[in-house]
Amino acid sequence: MGTKRPLALVSGANRGIGLAITTGLARKGVHVLLGCRNFDQGEEAAVALRPEGLQVWPVQLDTTDDASVAALAARITRDFGHLDILINNAGIGLDYDPSLSVVQRMERTLAVNVVGTVRLIEAMVPLLEKSDRARIVNVSSVLGSFGLRADPSWAFADTKMPTYQASKAALNSLTLSYADRLAEKGIKVNAICPGYTATAATNYAGSRTPEQAAVVAITFALIDGAGPTGSFADDSGNLPW
Ligand SMILES: NC(=O)c1ccc[n+]([C@@H]2O[C@H](COP(=O)([O-])OP(=O)(O)OC[C@H]3O[C@@H](n4cnc5c(N)ncnc54)[C@H](OP(=O)(O)O)[C@@H]3O)[C@@H](O)[C@H]2O)c1
């Protein structure tokens, strides 16, 4: 499975924005490992891209599972020996689930959006260190921005998703911490917001397509050496933390 193309891993890539990021990166010549909890669903998504000749390969990945993450790191080490791009896209929002208490929503959301991201980054850093152009992109949300939430005239000022918002604020904080920690290794770490997008997560209510949402993540995955690290941005430019 060795490759001379840039090698990317996208978490939560079997559907929605993650699949669109995977497809867009592959169309730019990147060899993409399509992370999926359910391998069959990942394989189904990857097979649909094969007629285009895209280099997209499903890999089992549950970011809440130590064994799943460790097995994937071992496999990438064996097959490639490095990783160039890590897209932390896997994410959930449970604020509107009436079957869960607030504490359950918080615990489960943090487990995926925050602890799962940390688990995956920690496992992949040794592989990213082997790349001379490593990039990490954290798929965050404007809903986690303190600066925007402080503005009562902001378009999403009335959105009340406390556990999701806290999780994305934590992800933003981790973006700054990892950007600082990994700077001397040349690994750039940025957070992006894909915008309000029609996916299963929004009951397809968002105004953007997954393809539109993927553009900013792809841009930050492919930034050159002069590009930023420790930034938070969407299609329009930098966002307030
Ligand atoms: N849609 C929006 O408007 C919007 C706006 C801002 C930010 N975002 C962010 O964009 C990202 C993608 O969201 P989406 O709208 O594309 O949602 P989605 O369609 O619900 O996709 C979420 C993906 O994450 C995966 N996932 C969930 N838990 C996981 C775990 N423990 N390990 C690995 N993968 C896991 C899901 O896998 P399964 O299929 O197995 O469940 C799925 O592939 C999320 O981080 C979300 O917070 C979305």
C-alpha cells in the first residue's frame, strides 16, 4: 500500500463533510485513508469513488477506542512509515437528544469531539513527524467561538447547543496548544469551520453542501510552508476564538 502521493487520514469520512473532504483531497492527487467506524460503510463510500480512479482506501477507525486507533497507527507505520495530513473531522452533537441527560450529552460529546481528537493526534504525531510537510486540520465550528457568541446580533446568537459548543471551544483551545507544541517539528495545526451544512448531523437543514463545506478544510490541509499555524478560519477568513 506504499505511495509517493501525499498521504492523508480523515476521521468520520464515510459520509457528510468528511466524505467530501476525502473526495476533494483525492481529486487533488492525495492518497486518502477514509476513516470509518463501520468498515462496510467506508468501503461502500470508497467503492463509489473508484470509477474516478481516486486513491481512497477505507480504514476502520473509532476515535473513542484505544485499540482501533492503535491498530490504525500500527498499520500506517507498517504500510507507509509516515503521514502528511490528519483531518480531525469525526464529531457529534447530542444537545437535541431528549433520551439523554445533560451530563450524558456532555460526556459522550467530549468523548468524541475532544478526547477522541486528542487520542488520534497523539497516535499520529510520530507518523506526522516523519513528514516534511505535515498538517493537522481540526474541524471545529463557529458555535464554539466565544468572540462570536458575545455579539447579540450574530446570526447564530440564539443557537443553544451547550455541550456541542463547549466541545468545539475545547477543540479550539487544543488547536492552539498543539500548534505551539508541534511548531518546532514543522507540523501546522489549524481549526476550521465548514459552515452550516446539509448533513445527517443537521437533519439536512444546513444551507451549504458538503462539497462547499469541504473547501476550507482542503485548503488548510494543503497550505504551504508559509501558511499559518494556530489559526481558526472559515471560507471568509480568520474567525474570532
Ligand atoms: N454539518 C454542519 O453544519 C457542521 C457545522 C460546523 C461543524 N461541523 C462539524 O463537521 C464535522 C462533520 O460533521 P457532519 O455534518 O459531516 O456530520 P455527520 O454526517 O453526522 O458525520 C459525522 C461523522 O463522524 C463519524 N463519527 C462519529 N463518532 C465517531 C467516532 N467515535 N469515531 C470515528 N468517527 C465517528 C460518523 O461516523 P458514523 O457514520 O459511523 O456515525 C460520521 O462519519 C463534525 O466535527 C461537525 O461537528 C458540522
